[in-house]
Amino acid sequence: MNETSVGPLAWVNGSDAPEKRAINLGFMALSDCASVVVAATQGFAQPYGLTLNLKRQASWANLRDNLVSGELDAAHSLYGLIYAVHLGIGGIAPTDMAVLMGLNQNGQSLNLSQGLQTLGVTGPEALARHVHQSRAKLTFAQTFPTGTHAMWLYYWLASQGIHPLQDVNSVVVPPPQMIAHLQAGRIDGFCVGEPWAASAVQQDLGFTLATSQSIWPDHPEKVLGCTREFVEQYPNTARALVMAIVEASRFIEQSAENRRSTAQLLSAPQYLDTPETCIEPRFTGDYADGLGNRWQDPHALRFHGNGEVNLPYLSDGMWFMTQFRRWGLLREDPDYLDVARQVQRLDVYREAASAVGVAPCGSDMRSSQLLDGKVWDGSDPAGYARSFKLHALSDDAPLLAQR
Amino acid sequence: MLRILLINDTAKKVGRLKAALTEAGFEVIDESGLIIDLPARVETVRPDVILIDTESPGRDVMEQVVLVSRDQPRPIVMFTDEHDPGVMRQAIKSGVSAYIVEGIHAQRLQPILDVAMARFESDQALRAQLHARDQQLAERKRIELAKGLLMKMKDCNEEEAYTLMRRQAMSRQQKLIQVAEQIIAMSELLG
């Protein structure tokens, strides 16, 4: 237990006591919900006077609706889901949202069916050839129209010269149902979080073509999301919640044994309901792609990284908006920096991180190089959104005229 | 439609409340005199609100109100002729949401019921928060106790004890509190 200097009960009794003590915390059955489940079940929130009630959700759309309606106070969320709700993309009224902290980096992947493997489509070039030569369009599944999986899928396909909105069909399938759809032959490929890709590989239903970390090493992925109203109404609760989950993240990464027992916990029926053998390998970075290759991934799923994973960088939030713009989900440029400043609650995170002895990094932006060689550092979001060869910007005309 | 359970604890003016309710368009789904086991009746009838018509609420009525509040919480409105503020306080303390002295007018019933329902909801929310707080504190004490026992048994420090308990809980797909209870039980057994 990492005691703070004031002693844990000070948070319960003093003026910092949480305004709301029982929290309904939503999650999807995915390996990257680990820190949320560990925080709720392993006594990380009690010292701060909080009880975390875990609520498993059937789909990301369900989770979104319950978060917006207040049924859930906070949730393990896709970065892109929070921004879509905030900006009012996808047929719902905009609601002010907040990202309290990053929950994980890495650990998603793009996979193809056994059927494509039999046809010899086992690499990027073969896939691009197949897509451009075959008359029937392939169908790819992701998990939410504006979600991270859609963005990784689109980004990777585009980097191989495949237009994700023109050259292939794209459908939405909730993560736990991915295997069933693959088995039924309804999809040719899919981008999803673990353990669903590892399960497909283990059942010889498909293989992993690319990991999300090969697109962007240490990319942002799931966040702790809530409405802005929740943070403003219950600021102490929000901070205590972040403290508990940061401590749980640190605990998971403290040793190999802690990681292993976390994987064991996750396999329980009420969480992932999946054999531990499908969870643990990739959870600890041991990858097998189903094509005979096996490696220890240097950028495997991670939850803490001394706080690097947990800091809600403004540039991380802005990146998703640049991709919404690139693929025509946003018809015009938002004020990228201003929106990110509203949503990313660096203030809440930094206060919570300091309170549990995690160094709150001073920088609000970070710089990364993605697989197509482009560098993203948050400095020119509008220019970045327009810099891609393949895109679906709705205002093509002025762009073409400039050339 | 509001499901109303009406309890008549009055010999003289039987039916005065029922008449007013009917006039105001409410439907009484069940009606009886004061019964010994009101919670059981509430469980069977599943009313949205309980109305008690009583000239003066005695010990028996209060007792039933306390039992309902504990076992089958519902908004309870008491209509009475009793002016004594002490009795009123007693009734509110027992779990009555609204205490109405004299004058049952049909047109006033709706706002009275609205207030009673709203008051009941806010009481319930407060009660749930208090219960959650008590439970958190109780769990935290049990976990602390188990940690202390484990530190003695394994001759380890606080952080190591927590880690051992958590690892054990996670690998058995349990909550920390469950492992804490097992440690306490085992230590009692081995004395």
C-alpha cells in the first residue's frame, strides 16, 4: 500500500471527502479494462471513501448511452468515443465530456480471416493487391464508428494504399462478438482489443496482420471518461477515482506476478469470461501471430509506465480529432487545441497523480512518429489533418486547386 | 396509475379518506384495518405509496411504520387528528414521509402525495449513501485487521502484506475483502 503523507483517512474525514461515494463504473470485456477492475475489486478505492460498482456493458454504443444518461458515473472508454460525444458526431446531441486519465497504451490489432490466409493474403502487399484486383469488396469490422479501432484500421489500410471508405466495406461489431462473426464468415478482417484477436489466433480462425503499436508505438487507447457535469459536480470524487486507478495501474506493473494474477482475475465470468490462456500471453507481451511468428513485443499493452500512460496529453486527444477531420466525420476544422483543453482534465489528473506519489509530467504535448513516417506533436492539427494522400475531406475542391 | 395501499386505523370515520381519494381520481388497490404484519402485506400488494388514516397514531402503528421502512421501504403518508408535536416527531422518526393533520380535501391530495414521494426519494438516496459509507468503513477495518495478522504470520511489512493478499485474491478471482475474511477466519481457527 502506498500511503500518502496525509494518511488515507484524511481524504475520508476532511474537506477533500468525495461528494459521491458509490460510483457506477462501466467497462467493456477487454484486457485493457484491467486497471479499472483491479481498482474496484482489490481495495484501491476504499481508503479514499469510494465504492466502485463495476457495470459490464454489451457494446460501446450502450456504454456511451449509459454514460451520457448518468446511469454510469464514469467508464473505461475509447478515446474516439468521448470526443465523438463531445463534438456531437454520430447522430447524438453533443454533451460536454471529460477525459480524466489514460488507462492504457498499445495492445490492439488488425487481423485477417483464415480464408484470406488460404488465398495467400498474409502480408500488407498481398492484401493491397487482393483489394485492388478482386471484384468483391472485403468487409472489415471495427468496434465503434469513431472509436480507436476504426482509426487504427483506417490509418493502417491507408498507409498501404487502401482507401478504407472506398476500397473495402466497414462494419461495427462489439468486441466480444467478433469471433462469432468471423466464424460465420461475415467479416474478412477486424480491428479489436485483446483478448479477442488472440482468441481468434488460438482457435485457428485468423491471424494477426499488424499490431496497433506497429502503427504508433505507445499510442493512446482507452481513457477514463465521464461527463464534464460529473467532474464539476463531484470534483473530490473525480480526483479520488483517478488516485485509486493510478495506484491500481502501478500495482499491475509492479512485478511479473502481479501482471499474471491480474490476467487470472480478468478471465473470471463477470469480467472477460475467457480462458486465461487467451489473455495472459499478449497481456505480458508474448505475441504469436498465427503465421508461425512469435515475439516479445517491446510496446505491449501497458497501464502505467511511471505515469506516462496515464497523463491525458492534449496532443493525444487532438490526434483523434485530426483523424475525424481526415475521414470526413468532421466537416470543418474544430478549434483543436481549445476542444482538447476542455476535454482533457490535466488539472484533475496532475492533482491526483501528485497525491499518490506519481510524478506528473510537466508537458501537455508529446511527439510521436507513426508507421508512415509522419510526426505528430500537436503543433499544426489542421495542417496535419490535410497532409494525408488518402482521405475523405468533404471540401476537396480548394485542396485540389492548391496543387 | 399510482398504486395505493390504504390502512384504516380509525373506528369512527371509516371511509373518509377513501371517499376523498375516489373523488380525486385515485384508485385504492388494497384496503384494510391495522394489521400485525404490514411489511408482508406491502410485499404482496407492491403499492407505490401507503396511506394511513388514524385518529391518533399509537405504538402499534409506529411499530408497523418502522418495520415497513426497514424491510419494504415506501413513501408513507399519515392522515390524523393528532396535533401533539411530540407524536408528529415520533411519526417522522419512524419513517413517515408526510404527516397531515385534519382536513382531507380531494384537491389537496395530489400535491400531498407528490411531496411525500419526492421526500421519500431523497431520504432513500441519503440512506443509500450512508449505508455505502458504513460498508466502506467496515470493509476497510476488516482488510486492515487481516493485513495486520498476515504481517505477523509472514513477518513482512505492510506493503508486502497488501501485495500478497491482492495477488491471492486476483489469482482466485476474488475481491480483496473475501481474502481478508479468509485470513481472519483461518487465524481464529488456528488461534
